Amino acid sequence: MFRGPLPPPAILRGYEALKPGTASRIIGWVENESEHRRDLERRQQAWDNWKDVTGMGAAFVLTAGIIAVGAYLLLHDKQIGGIVALVGALVPLAGAFYLVHKIGKDKK
């Protein structure tokens, strides 16, 4: 057995001796497989980035909406509802910032 995508040169020479062109086919297969793997990784990274950006955008819109509702309620003499909406929007944000900061410190 050997490690890695390509057999050692001695084994490649043996394949080539059995059937000419086999070594170049094996090397071509490894090159194609490597390019395919890199393409899959690029696509996965693009998908992950898209999910992150759209998730942040959705969170922003939702939070801004809740804050707007809280401000509206406060301006129309609905103090309890307004405070609940504002606190309900701001506490998860504070928790998210805390966790990101804590995780960042733990990685250092």
C-alpha cells in the first residue's frame, strides 16, 4: 500500500510496462480528481458565504423591525409593550456580541 493519490514511481513504471499510457492516464485521473475537489471546496465556500451574508441581512431587518415597533409603541404611550419589544430585540444582540467576543478570546 501507499499513501497519497499517486502510486510510487516504481509502481507507475510497472503499470506503464504492462500497458503503455497507463501511467499518464493515472496521473491525469489524479489531476482531474484534484481539480474536482478544489471546485467543490470553492462552491462550498461560496455557499457558506452566501448563507452568512443573507443570515446577517435577515437578522438586521428583523431586529430593526422589532426596534421600530418598540419605538412606535413608546411614542404612542404603550410603555410596557415598547420596552418589551426593545428589550426583546436588544438582549439577543447583546448575547450574540458577548458570545462572539468570548469565542474570540478562547481561540487566542
